[in-house]
Amino acid sequence: MATKLSGVILGTFPELRYEPTAKRIRATLGGNTVVDTLHAWLVWEPKRITPIYAVPQAELLAELRAAGPAADVPELGVRLSAGSPTSLDPRTGFGRHTTPANSSTS
């Protein structure tokens, strides 16, 4: 038996999806390293085609502060094929979240 992969992938678009990555993820801000980890995840929010990296809070090398109110980001939808669910295309900024702000997965 074979499974058509596009059907599996499109079937998960309404869900929060993640995949651990073996890549080393480093980020700097103002010339200072703020994260350096081997334990990052790729995370796709519901309806997202493009993932973001998530890193363990314990591996942040900087203090997190609450952000101010987010600007309204327009949601630009696209259908990948006839009958498929609407997805956010990459032009939809990552300020547009499709999950609650403080979600986490164990």
C-alpha cells in the first residue's frame, strides 16, 4: 500500500506541527549571542506553509520581555490545490499568529 504524501501534509494544516532539528541554531542581537542550542524545533503554526524555529527557554542567553501589542498583520490565504484547506502564504507576516500566545508542547 502507498500513501499520497500531499494528502497527509494537507491534512495537518489545521494543526500545530513540529519536528525536532539536529541543526545548531544560534542567534545574535546587537552583536551579542542570545541563543545557541542543539535542541531547536521547527514549528508550523496552523495554516502555515513556512516554519519558524523554537528554542528551549532554558537555553536563551538573554532575558525575555513581554512585547507590546502586535500590529495588525493581514492574513493572505492561498489554496495549494482545489479542495485543499486555505493556507497562509509566506507573504503573511509572522506577527499573525494562529495559536494562543503562550502555547507550548511537552
